[in-house]
Amino acid sequence: MPTPDYDPKEVAALQADQLASAVSAGRAAFAAAPDLEALAHEHTRHLGPRSPVALGRRELGALPPQARADAGRRVNDALTALQSAYDERRVELERDRDAHVLRDETVDVTLPWDRRPPGARHPLTLVQERVADIFVAMGWEVAEGPEAEAEWLNFDALNIPPHHPTREEQDTLWIDPPTAGLCMRTHTSPVQLRALLERGAPCYVVVPGRVYRNDPLDATHSPVFHQLEGIAVDEGLTMGDLRGTLDLLATAMFGPDVRTRLRPDHFPFTEPSAEVDLLCWVCHGTSTDPGAPACRTCGSEGWIEWGGCGMVHPVVLMSAGLDPDHFSGFAFGMGLERTLMPLHDMADIRDLVEGDVRVSLTLGVEG
Ligand code: DAH
């Protein structure tokens, strides 16, 4: 209700000098606010519902009409001045904040970073794929078999009867109970039988895989290692085909300068049989020279056994139900560690089996 005898001078909040000082206090506070949070706080103090100017505005209603217009203009001017001071500072502070964000969150795409992958495939996996590719390119198939193998396939069907010295030589790891007739396969040769039984003849198959022997770990032996088995059975295959296939594998893996040799040997499942040797990739055969330093990679033999091979024994063909008068074949079994080691000039097989991830990181990344 307007009070007719009201003297505007008594309403301190509406006096010009009071309003002017409220405006200058507000302006100073807005200008001094260091960030948007502080500015919001000052907004409450100088423009909020309990700020001096807002309180003054509330008094307007109590003024007599003749005084209200004047005082109203003064309050509005003060509010407008404060509001524009506030807006100005807010724009400034927002611009500052955006500039900070742009600067602080910038990603320097030119900075160097660690390009090493956190892991890599094991070099042995890669070499298995490489040899498989070489044979697939010639039309062969890739097969696999179980690592826990039937004794009959690991030995008997391969013409290795009980008490044959080969069973002792291969230091078999047997699976309990002994009556189960199961062992950890000592070579990939049982897959020869599996392939022939499954496919019949003609048959051209390679089998990369893991094999087990009760052998101590040293520079060139490991109780778990990998072989590449190959078997080809067809009409009219000869030792010449075997030689040609092995030469192709050797040059595809090691390049045209590789030196290999075939040496007569004996395996119960091939006849005739041979060993395939590689010239030692560490001493290049020089350790056999009189007075030369010893080579622990080849045991100063100059050559390193790469694998065994031969013409498939008639007994094996018959185990697979094939007529040896009609079909002939050749087979081979190469050590995959011994295929990989010369590729990287490795002297010690233990580097491949000890699980040091640096081996995979440096050798296992495909170039
Ligand atoms: N299985 C033999 C071994 O582990 C290697 C071998 C020799 C495989 C002659 C063959 C072969 O296929 O014909 O010592």
C-alpha cells in the first residue's frame, strides 16, 4: 500500500548515491572474479534476490506514485548497469576457459610414440605357417592329429613293434594308466597313418605339430618340440621325388645357397631311409677343421640333423589298407626349431621354449 506521507529520502536503498555505490561495488566484484565459479558467486551477491539493488526494487511498491517513477528508473538503470557488467565479464571468462581447454587438451599428433605391439605371434607359429604355405602352393593338404596319441599309431602301425629299440630311443612320455595304450606322440609320423586312413591314395599331406620326448633341455634338444611331417603316396613316386621336394623346401626356407646332405640311415617306417642334414649355420662347418674352436650348436660336427626321410615302408602302406605293389610313397619329418634357428642365426633352442616375450617381439613380427 502506498503511504501518502512517505518521504523517499528515508528509503535508503533507493537513494541515488546508495544505488551508485551498489553498482560500483558490483562492477568491481565482477571485474575481479577470477573464474566463472567466482563470478556466479558475485552474481548472487550483487544481482541475486537478496542483493542491495533487488531489495531496493522491492521497496518501490511502497512509494507514492509521484516518487515511484523516478526511483524505478534509478533502480532499473542500476540493474541494467550491473547486468551488463556481469555479462561482459562472463563473456570474457568464458572465452578464457575455452582458450584453456583448447590449449590444455590439445593432442600433439607429431609426438613420437611407442610403436611396439604389446604382443606378437610366436616365431614357431609363423614358421609353421610358412612351411605349410610352401606345400599348399604345390597342391598339398595340411593335416593335424592329436598330441595324446594311440600307441598303435605312434609305434605299431609304423612298423615299430614292442621292444623295438626305437621305442627306447624316443624316450616316450606315457599317459596313465599304462593299459590305456596312450602316449604323448614322440613324432608327427602317426599322422601319416591318419592321413592315409582318411584319404586313401593319392595323398599329399603335411603336418606341422608339437611332439614330446622325455629329453633334458640343452642347446639343441627340448622335451617339447615341433616337427613338420610330410607324406606323399601315389603311383610311381621315387626317391627322386623325395629329394626334389626336400630341396624345394630347403631353398624356399633358407635361400638358394643352403647346403644340405642326405645320409643313409634307418627308420622302421621307411625303406630306404635317410637323414637330412643342414650345414651348421653358426660355424658353417669350420669347427671340424683341425685346431678350430668348438661349436656348441653342432657339437663341432659341422652339420646339424634337420630331419629324417625315406620311401614309405610297405608295412605302413598295408597298415593303411593300401597295396604296396600298386602305390609307393615318400615321407619326411623335419624339426621345426631346426628350421627356424638358422633363419635367425640362433645358437640355442632354449631361447625358443623359455617363453621370453622378447623372442616373439623381435622374431615373431611378420616383416
Ligand atoms: N619320425 C622321425 C623322428 O621323429 C622322423 C622321420 C623319419 C619322419 C623318416 C619320417 C620319415 O616321415 O620318413 O625321428
